[in-house]
Amino acid sequence: MKEKRTSKYFGEYGGSYVPEELRPALEELDECFNSYIRDARFLSELFQLQRDFIGRPTPLLYAENATKALGGAKIYLKLEGLANTGAHKINNAIGQALLAKRMNKKRVIAETGAGQHGMATACACAKMGLECSVFMGEIDVARQRPNVFWMEIFGAEVIQVKQGTKTLTDAVDAAFDEWMKCYDNTYYCIGSALGPSPYPDIVREFQSIIGRETRKQFYEFEGRVPDVMIACVGGGSNSIGFFNDFIDDTNVRLIAVEGGGRGNATGEHAARMNGSGSVGINQGYKSYFIQDNDGHLLPTHSISAGLDYAGIGPQIAYLGDNNRIEFLKAMDTDVIEAFNFFAKHEGIIPALESSHALSAAMKLAPSMDKDQSIIVNVSGRGDKDIFITSAAVNTNGKWLNFLKEEIVRLERS
């Protein structure tokens, strides 16, 4: 079942639907990636960066308190939020930054939604001595201001995208437009397992360390493979990285959780594989998109900026069509409930994206036997979401009062 890329497709999905002007850049990238990913010196440097800079391996935690509270299956948490910059995104960013340097590019551009990929790319570029520009929708800049601050601290230029929905979808478009103008000296670091080939392969390759570590760590716990693995899915970088090593283990259920948002109407959710998406070609690849009859992308919504995207990675779509990955969705209210539950029971602060996966685990675990196990990829830490969660969680006005007082202090300083 693990699909090998042939002719740049996963079944009918994938491909490279780009203007002729970009084909030389993609051909160069494809050739260099396939060369360096087999190069012993490149892999040695990548391993050293993964260990010493990212902080791998990240822990696999047995969530004993949550397991007891919910009953049923044992729950394990792969804590990607303990990686440098607080999420799985750094795995891909450092790999692509290293690739960019080997390709003698001087500047890296990236798109970002929740800001985690942008922050990771800015961080990796600082380490590698590369210039960095990050495209981010105006709405996402407002709701993810902490990550914007850190990107700028790392030395990146954050470019607000003010057209369209002003979110991740438009940030991707803007980054492609920029790359088309200057690919001779600029590398485009895509953050999810989508876009024109070879990006889905590149991102999966650099993120697959998550699944390899998980297999080894869980074997040390239980001496077998898990019964269920759950990850949130926007574009699909954390989910395909987490699932990749288990695709051929057909006795392991793979569950991807989309953004159910606040309702079923257009613009209220980001659930592409739960009946709302249709097959189309956008942003350089063929997959499922939330789109109108003319193929124009429609607005989406999720409480988490990282899942607020109209498309999904082509390999994820292929595995969904072939019933290897099951798709669920979590409503915004369920996400906040899961965020609170795991904070109080396990002492973690999960990202709102990751809380989608945790919500599914909360619902599934009680229906399973006690000798069965679920592993959840907690893809990131929730510090970045403080301005969203503080508004969604009842703090009896304490947070609002703090903000008002802080404004006064800042104005006086």
C-alpha cells in the first residue's frame, strides 16, 4: 500500500501543474533532492542537526492520567512540541534549508498559516546563514502575533498577504508568485506535503523521522505496533510524517482529523475529505479542495490557523481514497474541550491543531479494550495560540484585565 512515486503522482493525485517559467526550478529541485537524499555527507549533517539543533528524538509519553480518566484504550502522546521552535515543522524546515544551502541559494521564502512553519523556516535560515522572507495572511498575522514576533527576532521579513481570504491559501499563492520572479537565487520552502512535485516527497521524507521514532519507542513500551494512530491534518505534513512508517501495517488504523470548525456551511469549516471537498487542480497539484463548480477555492474556517486551508496533500488524498486513512473532523468546541482536558490531566499545552487529534482520541478510547493502544501525534505546543485560547476558555476576565493593564504599562514605558 505504501505508494512509490511514479511520474510524480500518487494514483491520480499530485503532479506538477505550474507555468512553464517554473519548470526549470522544479526540475533543478527534483534532481538535487534525489541526489542529496542519498548523499552520505548530506545525511550525516542532517542527522547531526536533527539531534543537536532540533533535539530529536522527541519523547513518546504514556498518558496514564488521561487513560484512567477516559477508560478503555491506553493513550500515548508523541510530543513533537518539545522540538526546537515548538512543533514538527522544524524537521522539514531544517532539511530544506540544508538543501537550499547545498544548492547555493542565498534566500529562502516560505508561506505560513499558524506561523509554526514560518517560525521554523526563519529559525533554520538563521542557523544556516540564509536570508528569509515569510508570506502570511493578514488575518493569520493578527491571530498568531507571537509567532510573527519570533520570526522577526530570527531575522526574517514577514510579508502580510492582504488579498483573498487573507489566510494560508493566499499566502501560498503569494509565495509562488514571488518564487517565479527570482528562483535563480531563491529557494521556496513549502511547509506541508503538497504543492507541485517534488514537494510532497521532500516534505514527507524530512517529516518521516516522526514515524520511525514512534515505531521504535512504542516497541520499547509494548513490543508491537499500536492499534490506532491519530493525527490532525491540514495540508498533511505532520500526519504523513507520523503515518509513513506504518502504511504497510494494515492492522494499524490510521486516523486523520480535519478542522470541523463551527458548522457545515461553506466558510465554516475546513473538512475536505468528509464530503465537502472535490477533486481539482490548484496551487500546482491535483487533490481534494473546497472549491466551487469553476474550481475556485472557497473560504474555510478552523479555530486553528494551521488547519484553515482549502486543499490537502496528494498522498493523503490517495490513501484516503484507498481506505488506508480514515478521516474524522473535530468541531472548534470539541478542540477547546480536548485542549483543557489534556492540559489538566497530562500537564501539556497542545497546539489547537494537535487538539483536533486529541479530541478524536478522547471519543475513541472509551470504546476500545484496555489492552489496546492509541498513539496521538501532538504535533505542536500551544503557546502560539494563547490569544485564541484565552478568549475561548473562561478565565473570569483575568486575561482581558491583564491585556488592558499591559497596554497601560507599555504606553508609559
